[in-house]
Amino acid sequence: MDNSKPSINNFKASDGLKELISSLPPGIAENLQNPALGRHVDKTRKIAKKLDPPPSSKTPKGPVATSTKQSMGYVTVANIESETSYQRVDWPIFVLKELQDNAYDWFNAFYPATTIADKDKRKIAVRIWITTEKEEQGYSLKFVHIAVRNSNVNKYPVFGDLKEIFDFTMWQSTKRYQHGMTCGSLGDFLKRGLGMGYALFYECNNPKQLKNEEVQEAQWTEPIILRFSGYEYKAFINVDRPVQTIWSEIERQEKPTADIGSDTEVEVTLPILVDHYSDWSWVHRLKQYYKNYKIGKTRTAFSLDFKEEEMN
């Protein structure tokens, strides 16, 4: 007895089946009549893969890839200009903008202006002054100091952990994930302010023509000063360029240099570009920005103290 499996070729098709097969498309009908053509492809068979030919020795070489830690973006002029959209000559304006923005946003969170009387609780005072540092070789460097002070009559806590705020390896900001309307464009401005001072000093103000190894070790020694809750803190930046590392040092002063009561004040210092010692047009833009900034800031008292005696 034949135990083989039946196939279309092992039995006699009826006239109706033959007629059905003949009505199918040619390829399908041919496969039904010839099982060898209808077999499945062996899935275990390896498919040859086309490989790219080895690169020719004549192929031109592309640019060499380099890497820089993201934190170094805080201390390079090009990166700061790209992220802030402010050219370095206008960085004092950016500093004034961010300091006022932070104070105004803080008012809106803790002292919302609901009545005209709230203006007495919402005061922003701006101080701007120029100083000159002279050295033995006759070299001098000019600085612009910008301090913004805001009232805090209810003595609410401010700032929080300063070590985290000035940690260049992490993002620490009250504005992160905040979708409400705020003025400040960057939530990490305090670190940015320190980096701006270093970047200008390192890349744009080197009239002493330091040797390469001296330039690598040169540090920006002007701190950001924070005065609040009866205390005064100074935050310094340290940069190790060869290993691309940035860190901060925070010092609490034994005695505040100024008694501001319950107010909060932040002071930022920037070196003035040597090329602009004879061009003080940025000062006019700085004062004009302050005047324009007040427009639309309702129920908030502003004041400006601008000293210009050092601008010669």
C-alpha cells in the first residue's frame, strides 16, 4: 500500500477541477501543476550580504573630531554669545536684564500686585558704577559693577542651596519646567554671570601678553556677591582649562559690607573690553535699557544710581 502523501499529480483531476486550474493566472496554475516550483524557500539558507568595498587610500580625509565638556560653554565667548544672543560688548545689558527679570519674577510669585498699595512692597533698586584696577607696570583694567536690589518686607527665604546653584556640573533653577510667563530667559543666570566675567577676562582682556602657561592658569578673581537675610556671600569661579573642569567656591563674609535690612541684592562684575575704553556708547544703551524696562512693569517702584566718574 502506498503511504506517500497525496499531491495534485497523484490523482486524476476531474474536468471541473481542471477547468478551475486553467482559469487561474498562469504563474499560480503552473505552481499547482508542478510542486517543485511551489516549494517554500529554505529558511535556513544564509543570504549573502553585500559588503561595502574597503575605503580607497585615495579617499580624502574628513575633519578630525574633537570634544569639549558642555560645562565649558559657560566660559567661552562664542558659546555665551550663541546661547544668549548678546554680543560681548552688550553683556552688561544682559546682566542688567537678567537681574531685573529675576527680581520682578520673584515679586510676581511672592508679592503679587493686586492693588495699588502693593507698590510699596515691590521695590527694585539698580546701582551701576565703574572702577579701575591699576598695577605696577602701568597696566590698568576697568570693571563695570551692576547690583540689583529688591525688597522683601515679609522676610521670605531666598536662593536655597548656594552650592547647587553654583554647581557647573548640573542645572539648578526654579524656572526649569516652569510654563508660566516669566521675564528671565535663562534659569541658570548666576553661573552664567560668573562665566561671562571669566570669558571676557580670559579671551578679550590680556594686555599683559601672558605666556601660554600663565594664560592657562589665569583666573577671574571678581565674585558674584549675594546679600540676603542679613548675610553676605561671595561666589568665585575656578577653571582648569587643560582638563576642562569648572568649579565654584563660596565664602560667607563675617560682616556684610552693607546693611540692606531684609532686602535681597545680587552684584555682578564684568571687565570692560579694552577696545571700548574710548567708546562708551554701551553705557548709553545700558541706561536706555533701564528706562525702557520699566515700561509696562505696573505697581513696581524702580530707582537707578549710576556713577560715571571712573569712565575716563
